[in-house]
Amino acid sequence: MSSRHFSQFAEELVKRGWEVTALASNRYCRYPDQKIEKREEIWNQIRIIRIWRPAWNQAHKFLRLANSIWMILGWFFKILMLPRKDVIILGTDPQFSPLLFFGLKWFVPKSKLVHWCYDLYPEAIISDGAKGASLWFARRFKKWMGWAYKRVDLMVDIGPCMRKRLDAYHHRARAETLVPWALVEPDQIESGDFQVRRKLFGDAKLGLLYSGNMGKAHDFSLFLQLARELRVKNSKVVFCFACRGNRFQELREAVTLEDSNIRFASFANEEDLEKRLNAADIHLASLRSEWDGVVVPSKFFGSLAVGKPVIYAGSENSSLAEWIREFKVGLILTDQNISSVRDEILKIAESPQQLQLSRENAYNVYRRFFSKKVVMDKWNRALRDLIQNSEREVELN
């Protein structure tokens, strides 16, 4: 999830008649030394209030935890000073933010509390292979998170696997699955830019693109195996990795001189993202099985939005695998089916008609089920139902 999602989220709520106040910090996530000078402003009819925080490096786990505590306390005291709100929506950044629900339930009991859960803590710490004191801390914090979730009135997850993990807390809140829409939503399926495509894939017959983060939750080994099998059969099927993250260097080191159909490109900025996404024929996404339900790769929705089928390397039981099967928008790659996926890709490489049908299906599925309008209409209904149900309860009492 990005700050752009929250900006668009607030804008869309305003369009639907809501009065929105957004609380943030005064520093950038990736550049903590850079400050945003305006402590408060009105932007597109949204009141933005920024809490001052120290320039702590979020890459350091203890400083990241200290930042979480700082922001939770800062937001809590700021909310107490604001006029009462009908609804308070809280995300999961910084980590352990839901602990704020303890104080909110006690001090602002008339406000409905909504949790938009787009990653799970401390599950992320455990999935990352925590050991020793970190693992001890994470396991005990699950109890605190469970108690915090029981204060929530509406629990919003971003995938069925995440719903299952949250349900295990027995939180009692109404549950909704509302996914993060694509930041790029073209009005029609567009042809790729020839120069961009050539830069990424050369003279490839079929281009497969991994664009985004290659972090600890992601895997590349199956993609490398697939690329090597395809190279033997058809060297014109080319893979390009345009990514960054904790495992990117590991990926580069795993690629050998013999991997002539594997290329690298720089991480795309937002201005170039649409051209980059359109340049490929098929997109790649991955998630290690231990991270199922802890995070959901939002790049999946960006791929469908531009009409690209997805090859997903991950568990058969994950949210992405479930959507791919349900909507027929790609292939699921496991260590058991590399040969069959290879053969299917070779067929697609020889059949432009099949590729075009796959593109049209991916695009139509996105517009019907996952677009910003569809998701925000569901958000609007869920929030208004929450308030109306509360008013009916007051009348009955």
C-alpha cells in the first residue's frame, strides 16, 4: 500500500459526501531526514494534520518500533483534541498501529472504529524468520493485538487468506474484503510503447515482467527455473526484473551468464509506470507460502488494470491463487508444475489471439470487481451501514 492509495481513498470519500480529516507524520518514509514543513493544510477539501516525529531510520527494527510508539501516542492525543468523528479508520502503518484502538474505544466511545488491514503484525515478524528475543516478543504481542481487534467495529482485509488469519482472533467485528485498487487505471487496453518494450525485452517474442518490490516476502527461484526451461525451448521468451528490495541483490547474484533470456531494468517511477506495465505481455508476481494472509501483493491489481495476465509463484491456497482460478486471469506456478506452465507459455508465444483474449479478460475482470470505483462504492456502503446500524441501536436502547 502506498501514500497514493490513502490520498485517493480520502479524495473518493469526499466525492461521496464525507468530511475527511487525515492524520499523518511530517516525514517521508524512505527519506526520514526530509521534513514536510506544513503542519496542517487543506488539500482537495481534505484536512491534513501532520504529527512531528524524530528522523529515525525505519530500516532499523528498534527505531521502527520506537517510531510506532511515537506515532500511536501522537495520533491518540491529537484525536482527543479534534471534534468527535463518526468514523475513525486506522491502517497498519506504522506496525502495531491497531493498539491505538484500546484508547480510542475508551475515550471516544461514540466513534465507530474501522481497521483497514493491509499487512499483519506481529505475523510479519514471525514470517520473516524471527528468532530469540524478537520471536518471544512477537508471540506475546499477538495477544495484545487480539485484544485490540476486539475493539474494532468494522474489520477490512485485502484478501480471503488475510480474512482467515484475522478471523482466528475472534474479533467480533463486521468483516469486509476491500482490495487496494491499481494506481494506473487506463480507460481501455493500450498497446505497448515499442521503445520501452525493446529496452526491457530486446526483440523478444513474448515478454514477462516482474515490476515492483523483491522483498523478504517474495521469491524468485521458481521464475529462474521457468526461465531456464523456456530458454532451452524458445530463447525469444524473455524475462525482465525491474525491482528493488531486500532480495534484489540476491536475485542478481543467482542469475548466470547462461541466463541469456533474463534481463534487468531500473525500478520505475510513477510517471513511467504505465508505459512500463504496458510493455510486457505477461506479468509476474510471487509470495512465499509462510507469508500467505500476512500481506497480499497489490501489484496483482495493477497488472489486471492494464490488461495483463499474471503468472503467480506461490501457494495454491493464497488469495492470488484463488482469484486466478476464479477469474481465469493467469497461471499458478509451483515446484510441481513448472513443465506444464512452460508448455502453456510456449503456446501463448505462438498464439497472439490467445494472448489478446487473456488481456481482454484480465482487463474486464479488473473493471468489474477490483477497480477504484467498485471498491470505493463498497467502502461508502460499508461505512454508511456502520453509522446507520449504530443509530438504530441508540433508538432501540
